[in-house]
Amino acid sequence: MGEKEFLKFYMEKRGLSSTKEAKEKVDLFWKTMFTALDEEKKVKIKGWGSFVIKDVKERDIVELRTKKLTKIPAGTKLKFKAGKELLAIVNHEVAGNEVEVDE
């Protein structure tokens, strides 16, 4: 499912009047998530999962084509660990995977 299809699906499920409004709501969610991650380094949503920003050390790798040793610089990465409820839905362990939408 692409972004346009997802926004139409979200718009219908939430009873919104336009995809523009749906995009604004989704964008607001992600902006809030990114701000919280930037400040706290971890966001945990019960049943859904947790996002964590991890620092990654500089490391050496061998390039397969050239067989040369190359350094990958230090940086950060975002990790997501799915929660039990999300995994149950994905693994079809829950009767019907319809997600209730509360307004």
C-alpha cells in the first residue's frame, strides 16, 4: 500500500473529509514522534511497540567487490521492537485483524 492509498484508507476509517486532512493528522503524529525521540531517545506505546534511538560505533568492514578495508563512521539508528498486541495481529493470532478506531 502506497502513501496515497494509506491516506485514503485512513480518511475513510476516521471519517475525515479529505486526504489533505488525513495527511496533516498523520504528519502531526510523526512530527510529535520525532520530537519525543529527539528529546527522550525512547518512545513506548503499549501494545504497539517501542522506538529507540541507538548510538552506533565506528566500525571496519571489508568491501566484497574490492576486498578493501573500509571504515563506516559512527552515527545513530532507529530501532523498533513490536509489542505483543501488534505481533498477535500480524501473526493472525487475534480473531479478525480489524483495528478499532476510537474518536
